Amino acid sequence: MIADGRLPAHRVGHQYVLDAAAVDRFSREQRMRGRPLNSANAWALLAVLAGLPEERALSDRPMRSRKRVRSLLNEGAEAVVTALLRSQPRAALHPWRVLPSDADGLLEEPRLIKTGLSANAKGIDVRYQPRRDGVDAYVSRSDLRSLERQLRPIENSADTNLLLRVPEGADWILGEPIAPLSVIGADLLAHGDARVARAGRHAVERLVR
């Protein structure tokens, strides 16, 4: 669950440290009924919330998936947030530790589509602090390997300052200059800091309403 990005944790030595509030949230989410959204449907839902016309956002989804996404939107904000929290992972996560100077430079890296706090979005009411929050971004698989050779990161460090996400089930996010607010909010929903998680939830809820 940690490897899939469903349960936030930090590695300290050979052990994982988990936030008690995040574990409690996760346990309550797992008791909810219904089949989790697959990654492609979760991305389609986020595309609609980002303002893409439904015809485009849902064009490659089977009829059953289209109905489910529309049903969630009609059910309201709580149903959408719950579905996003319980969806299958939308990206493969690569938590790295790199030199602070390299992390600073990545904020202007065109191959990265910034998300989370590092997107510094107006709709997220938590101030981004680069040295505290690090860099959170989407990247293609080929660019991930290129950056790995360039930066020589420490993987799964206890002091991660770079989180790279390789999307699964959607490529449209890689064509954006920065992640839209729907994606940013969804990426923050399971954040270990409850204040940040609330900011992500509020952003998604505003978009649904």
C-alpha cells in the first residue's frame, strides 16, 4: 500500500514511519463500499473537473465507465473525494533525495509538470515552501530515466525532497504546463499533513460544486 502511494509514509533506516491520522483516514476509507475506480477512470474524472469537455475527457472510456464518472459527479463532492481517495494508483511514485541546489533547479525544469504544493496553485490555501515541501511533479518514463542519470538520487530516503510521478492510465497530464487544480487537489488528498490534505479536499470540492 505504501509502494502504491495509497498510504503515505517516510522511511527511516529499515523501517517506515506512518502518520496516525493518515492511517485512521485510510482505514475508514477501506470500509466504504463499492469497487475502486481504476486509474484510467480516475484520470477521466479529473479531466472533467479540470474543464475538459466530457466528450473529450471520456472519449476513450467504455460506456460503463462514462456512466460511472457522470454518476459520481451527480452524487456530489463527497462522492468524488471518496472515489479519488480509494481509486487505484494514478501514477507510479518515485521518492528521491537530491542535492538541494538540484531540487531548486527542478522548479524551472520543463520536463516536469508540477503538482501538489510545488505547483503553488492559488486554489490551495497552504503556502509552498520549497526547502520544506520539496518538488512534486509528473514526468514521462523516459524523462524519469534521464533525470535519474543526471541527478543520481538516493531512493526511498528518510528525507525525500523530490517526488516524481509517472502517470498510469492517462497521458494528457504530460501535455500540461502545470497540473490543473483538480489533479493538484487529488494528489494532496492523502498527504500526511492533515492541513494540506484538507486544502486538497477543499480544492476538489469547490470544483465539483
